[in-house]
Amino acid sequence: MVPEPPIFRRKIYETNCISRYGRHGFAHGCTPHQSGYHVTVWNRDPVKAAPLIHQGALLADTPRAAAQDADFVFSMVRDDCAAHEVWLDDQTGAVAALKPGAIAIECSTTTPAWVKQLAQFVHARGAQLLDAPVAGSRPQADAAQLIFMVGGEQSAFEQACPILSTMAAKVMHVGAVSQGAILKLAVNTLFAAQVQSMAELLGFLVRNGYVAENAAELLSQFPIVAPPIAGVAKTMATKHTAPMFTIDLIEKDLGYIIATAHSSGSELPGAATTRSAFQRAQNVGLGSANFSSLAAVFA
């Protein structure tokens, strides 16, 4: 007799219509469902969960209801505050519903301090926590080509790896709880620094006689410019600003890594400089725009 697949509970949480998280959420929910897992979803706006419901997922009224009896409980939200609400709210938080042996998986880009705090509450329930933020944006999520950076116990990682693999091109175990969060902040900071450099240089080239599209194409020909950053240049040159990864979110991540650096005695002067560029974009009303809008600051 073929055993029943494990129960899987997925919470989708969207804040202020930030499409990046909504789209990631749909991809996260759909792929395990398509791979034979039972999926229950929660969203503060049930209409946004409709695509999953139409595919056979169940809709829960609260994060706590979504987590009830689940073997795996995922969350991907905007920041520490949103994550705290989803997991630890007195009335609706998911942690209170975790069964012994369940695995909570925090995919949000948060501070390591929050992950460590969450781990204490999860472990008190007899469950385990993995912090598993992802690299990749909307196209990668839609194509199940994300990269998971997973922190936590090896045994929990091995149990969760099959379901994570339904959503990913690569699943990496990077160390203990909070190491995933730390690496994700470093990856996002590296990306932000390259975005800032490209925005500055395109502005420089345009002011010195180049057409933006031609400048972006020329830069893409050099091996020092990685293909994703060449893509950033072309996005900036064509002024494509539909939000996928917003100025506000990048600035938030830079703030998180700077705070983490201070608490660990590290120095990140470059990150501070990059953050100031994104704050300039916020100050001129570009916070909710795509990261490529940073080019307007240096145009």
C-alpha cells in the first residue's frame, strides 16, 4: 500500500501589496502541491490565495490554523515585524500550533537575531526550525529555480530537503540556525552594491555622450560584468521599473546587515555607502519602485 504523502502547510503572507513576496508565495505553494504534498494556505487577503485554492489547496483562516497538524510549516514575509506577527501573535501565531517533530521553515529575509529568537519558541514546542531564505526573484520562483540557504540541524535539513527541492535549483545546508539569514544578507548586500555601481556608471556614461541602451550593451560584453548584472544594466537603460525587488526591501536588508555587523564587531563601510544611495532613492519617492529605479538618482 502506498503511504500517504506528508501533510504540508504553507502560509502566504503579503504586506502592502509587495508583489515580490506574493509571487514567491504562490510558487512555494504550487510546487509542493504539484509534487503530491497536501497543502493548506493562509493569506491576509484570501483572494490572493485563489490560484492555489483552484489547484486543490485548502484555505485556513489564520496562520495558526494553517500550521495545525502540519509536518512542515513555511513562511515568507517582508521583515522581522511581519514574521513575529505570523509566528508569535497571541491569538493567531503559527508556533502555538506546531506539533512535536514538525519543522518550521522561515524563508523570510530577516535578522539572525530574529531567527534565534524564533528558534527558542519553536524548540519549546518540541519542533525544529530551519532558516531557509532564498536567492532568486519572480522568474526563478515561477520556474522552481530558487536557491535555498538553509541553517539548522542536519537531521531537520535532511527531512526538509525533498520538499525544498520541489521549489529549487539548489538547496544548500550552510550551518546552524541563523546561518542562512546571515548568508542571505551578505548575498543581498553584494547584489545591492553592484546595482549601485551600475546605476552610477550608467549615469556617468550617459552624461559623457553614450546612449543608455548602448552603454548597457557594451558593458555586458566584458567578462568582469556577470550576466545578472548585465541584465540589471539593461533593465536600468530601458527604465523597466515594474516592482520585483523594491528599493524599500533592499534598504531594509542593508539596515539589517549593518545592525548585525555592529553586534558582531564587524565593519561594513561599503554597505553603509550603498544604503545611503538607496535611501536617496527613497527620499525622492522611489521606495516602492523596482531596484532598477536607483538609476534615476544618478541620471
